[in-house]
Amino acid sequence: MNKAILAAGAAWAVLGFAQAQAQEADTGSTASRNGIEEIIVTAQRKEQNLQDVGVAIDAISAAGLASQGVANATDLSRAVPAISINNAGGQVTSIFLRGVGNITNNAYFDAAISPNYDGVVLGRPSGAFGSAFYDLARVEVLKGPQGILYGRNATGGAVNIIPNHPQIGRLGGGVTASYGNYDAISAEGFLNAPVSENSAIRLSAVLQKRDGYNRDGSNDQDRWGLRAQYLIEPSSDFSVRVAGDYTKIQGVGAGDSYLGNIRNNVLIPADFDESEGLNTPAANAYRRTLLGAPGFGFLADMNEQQSINYDYWGVHAEAKLKTGIGEFTLIPAYRKTKGSSAFYGPGFNTAQFNEEYDQFSTELRLAGGAGMFDYVLGAFYFDEKITGNNNFNQEFVLPIQDYRTGTKSWAAFGQLTANLTERFRLIGGLRYTDDSKSMDGTQTTFVALCGGSPPDAPPRSFAIGCAGTRANGTPNMPHFPNFLNGPDTHGWLVSQGYIPGNIPYAAGTQVYPVISYNPVTGNPADRSIILKTEQRVDQKRNFSRLTWRAAAEFEAAPENLLYASVETGYRAGGLQIGGGRATYEPEFITAYTIGSKNRFLDNRLQLNFEGFYWKYKDQQITYFSYSEISGTVANTNENVGRSTIKGFDIDLVAKPFASTILSAKVQYLDTRYQGLKLQTLAPRDNFACPRSTTSIMTPTGPVIEFECSGRPLLQSPKWTVNLGAEQIVPLTDGLELLGAVNTSWRDKFWTNFNYLDFMLTPAYWSSNASLTLRDSDGKWSATAFVTNIEGDRRLFQASASPIGFATGSFTPPRTYGLRLSAEF
């Protein structure tokens, strides 16, 4: 039995005994105090009790975030079984919900799960999204396609981060500070102050610093942020709130560790634990023993330390006007991101990003009612520009990207609710979206090959051959980016030719001699060449789609809601400069949902159920495929066939006493691909799926196709269970003790499309606990906390690197500390 469960049970027994002794003294309790917390959400663009919303949604209040130790986006899985979030490297955050999500470092791919901050859609799930977790009112996670009411369309869901807003007439503030292992320092605070009798300001700030979980310093934290809001209400019918925020993220950044070398689809494990990182002396020594493709020379030490340095800021406003036909809401917003990063994943040496984003959006809504009808009408506009200059140094392959891309999207939407009776209503919604995308960019790829020159090459161009051999006879090739700064790059432009093996390469390929050899052996016998190819993309594409929703809701009793819905979602296609395929198409999803939300026993027991069946078509996935132009493995976005996602959620909350809360959330998930064909280059045929015939030849080898139908979607464990318990024990002098224990169990799940054995994360438990001493008025508290009591770091994402080995990113280790909070 899990040790954390035993510990949690023992703590619960002690607190439960103390509660039983104190229960008789609780004679002043009211039904509201005894009842389960009510959470107000705006998922349907109006304020509603969470239990009255007939949609698939999880909402976590500020108190819930604190009790479950949710301090950033990656912690959300503690509260929401359906979601998993990880830093994908650089400044991109990878979000999956029920198997729908993105694995990519390229920021110009649209997100399958839409991130929203304070009512503003974020075009990219970047560091700004993950750093917004301070001074929050709540977080809402909507599961399933958001094709009607939310910003840009999202096929998998939406995550809404809602900060606390200014409160007119209140002067107060608060501060929270904590210290933990890994020299983790966190401090945040807020100040709410009246400016006049009908206006107020709220200032918030956060600072988070922590040493890296890995020995090379990666998986650290170094960020700070500011938020300012001003609210004015000239009358009860009109209000304007203006907000601005700034976030700075620095440090080393996300990091992986070597899992081993892949040979014949079998992992030869490296002798490292999950915390080694990729840039320690031991890791670099291991790296030097590995051969890289396609040059087949030994790899070199990492050429620089990882780093990340990004600035995020934005301004937006929310104006509300109540009229005779309803309430108008206008939200104009501008956001800016600028920065650079250097990172290794998956084992590159090194990937470097320099990026700048500009985003402008405006949304106008009208929410009102007439007779038996309630309605929401609106329009949305989104304009984004991205500039990037990136390179992915793989030592024998060096792609360099220089691009400018843009997206303009507009939509008109409406949702109508017909209240046929006081207890029964029908809901219908439509949204028309038009997306226009453009890209102007070039990817230049250098490939080092060993084995001789093309037969029709000028002899003098290849007088000096391969860079010699090591003692064991293995070619010792030069490494990028040294080549760019060393050999003569005048090049030789050919119209047609062959490289060793009589494999044709593309017209327009430039071929360079390698002017380097081993000075010890002086062996010029193994000739080498470097190919230079360019992929130019200068295109515009337009996509449009009508999405819809139909739903029915029935209140079987005042605290019992039944609902059913069918809705569609779409994610626009786009343009890319990596992988040799300039375009990819939209994806579509249709989701069927039935559910029931219930409160029983005078609001002491909550039981919610949701069953779902999703049909996915032309899903966009990102994986290491191949480039027809450069003949190399390339990270590319492609459309694959159909898939189905089905299962159910059960949400149980019980409050048997005024000071006792028990919770259980269970998700069952069954996902399957009906048409998943993946391609890569030989000899990198590291897919654990049936292999089909070779049909295409590239400059560096044949293309191999794999049939992976029947495989489950990534990040989709069959069973996920979250359990929680909170107990308040009254003490003397107005003090009380709050104990909280949370544990979650995640079934095994796949982390990458290669479906190799080591990419399957085994089932595991992860538990957290906290003990808080506080005054009964909530003015101050002192909390001791521990997360991941088991102490194991679990594989979150594994990669079969195109360089020839396997790397993995892991969940955080055990952390613990002390947190102090005070309000005035």
C-alpha cells in the first residue's frame, strides 16, 4: 500500500479525533457555514453558480488553490484530473486535456487548449500564462471544444485565470512569503485602496526564485511580476476597469536528462538518475561516447549553458454598460512578448530562440434577456505578429530559421437560451470564424555527411576529405556551428547530383568541402561533404468555419441539474518553415456530453457526473518526421487521421461537519487513433508500430512509414484519481489548526508518438500535505507544507532525439517549506 496514503490516514485519524472532541462546542454553526463552498464562474460569459452551469468545467477558488498547493500552472493537475501541463522548453508551455494538446517548441503553432487571462485570450501558452498565479480569484478549466463563446476556437478546452479585482470602498492588503528546499523563495502581496467614493486601485506583485532541480542548474525558477488595476463605477449601470501587468522570467530554464541510447528500438539505459541534466561533466562525458547522425561522428560537450530571458507585458480594459436590452462588455487588449532562450531539448547543442510577439485583441459582447429568452451576442477580433530567429544545433545538422508570421482572426457569435419552463431550457449557439495567416521566412539547413564527394564534383573542391578517424576507426567529423566560422563557404551550386549511395539530392543544393582533418592520424581517406539547403515560405492562407452548440438543461430539483450537449470545435491550419511541408490543414472535433450536478443533505454532499464522447478528425500533431528538401529529421506539424476520446468524470465532495471536507475526483479515459500514419528517415526507424514499405528517397536516406492506428493519444491515462481531505481543529484564544492532505493516482500513459517502451510512464501516486496554524478570522497564518511526499520524479515527456539518443523531462522532486501569510 502506498506509504503516503498510510501517512495521510494517520494524520486524518488524529485530526478526526480532535474534531470529534470539539464538535459539540460548534453550536453556533449555520447552514451556510456547514455547507460546501459556492463558486461563481463566468464560463458562459455571465456570473453563475458553478453548480448551475451545464457545461464540463472544473473551477478552483483561491482557497482551493492554496489548500492543494497550486502555485503555478503545472500544479493544476492536483485539482483537475483531466489536465496535464509542462514546460516544453524555451518559453512555450505544453498543455494537454484528455489527450488533446501540443508537443512543440515552435511558438507559431496555435494552442489546442486556449489559455485566457482576465478575459483576454493569450495567443500562445507562454511564460506569461504560467506566471499569472498570484492574487487570484479562481481558475476555470473548461473541458471540450470552445467553439462558441471563447476568443479563438480551441478544440480541447480552455483555461481561464481570473485575478482578484479592485474592491471599491475597501482599504486593505496582504502578503505571503515562503522558504523551502532548493533555496526556494517566494513572496507575493497585494494592496487594495479606494481612490474616490466610486473608484479603487489594486496593486499586486510576486517574486519566485529557486535553484534547479537538475544538477546542471536546469528546472530552476527566477521570475517576478507586477499587476495594477484601476476600477471606476460612475453609476450602478456603468463601470470601467483598466489593468496592466509585467512579468520577467530569467534563469536556466526547463531541462531534460539522458535516458540512454536507442539501438534497434531498444533503449540502452544511461547510468544517470532523473536529476542529472544534460550539461554536467558526467553527462558530457556520456555525450562524447555517442555517435550523431547523419555525420556519424562523436558528439561534443554542450557548447554553452542553457538560459532564458523573456519580458511579458500587457494592458487591457473592461468596460461594462447596462442598458434596457442587456449588459454590454468591451475588452480591448494589447500584449507584448520579447526575449531569447538557449536550451538543449531534446539533446541539441544548442537550440537558440530570439522571438518577439505583438498581440492585439478586442471583444464586444451583449448579454441580456427578453421574455423566455436569454442571449449572448458578440464579435471578436485578434491580430498577432511574431518575429523569430532560431537555430537548432544538432552538431551534424544545423537548421537556422528566420521568419515573420502573422494571424488575423475575426468572429461573430451568439448563444440563445429558451427557458421553456422554470426548470427546462434549450440552448443553441453559433460562431463563424475567419482566420487569415501569413508567413515570410526561410529555413537554411546545413548537413554534414561522411563518405565521399558527388561523382561530378570539381576535384579541387574535395581535395581534403573527412575529418579523419578516431582510434576505433569512427569518423571524427567537425561540429556545428564551428563550420560556419571556419571553412570557406563559397560553395558549389549544382543542378543535379548524387551523394554516396547514389541517392539524388535536390536541385539547388549547395555543397561545401570540409577543410578539417585529424592532425594525429592525418587520414584523408574518408571524404566528407556539407550540404546546404534552403526552404523559403512566403505564403498567405485563409481558413473559415461555422461551429455550433446544442444543449438541454433540466432542473430535477432546486439542487439537481441534468444536462446534455453536442458541440463542435475547430483549430485553424497554418504555415511552417520547418520540415519541408509549408502548410498543414485545420482540425475538427465533435463532442457529445451528458451530465448531472447535485447537492444533497442541506448542501453537505456534492455529487457531479459527466460522460463524454469526442470524435476527432484531422488532428494536428507535432513530431520528428522528415524534410524532403534537406533530407533530415525535422520537427513538423502534420494532420493525421481520426481518433475517439470517451470516458466519464465523477466529482464527489462531502462536508459531514462544519470543519471537515472530503473530496474525490475520478476520471476514466479511453482514447484511440483510427488513422495514425507516421514517417521518419532510415536508419532512425525508432517507432514501435508496424512498418510499411519505403516509397520516398531523400539526400540522406529513405523515408519509412509506420501505421500506429489503435494506439492511445498522448498524456491520456486510463484512470486518474484525486483524493483530498481538510480538517479544522479549534484551539484556544481564537486559533485553529487546519490540516490538508491531497493525493493523486495517474494510470500509465504514453509521452511521445514513437510508442517505444521507455516512453510509457508507469502508474504512480503523488501526495501533498500541509498543516496551518491561523487565527479564526483569517488575518494571519503559518503553514508547513510538503509536496510529492513519495519523492519520486516521474517521466512527463520522453523524446527520441534525432541525434541518436533518448532524453526525458520529469516532474518535480519532493519539496517542502514554511509559508507565512498576513492580511490587514
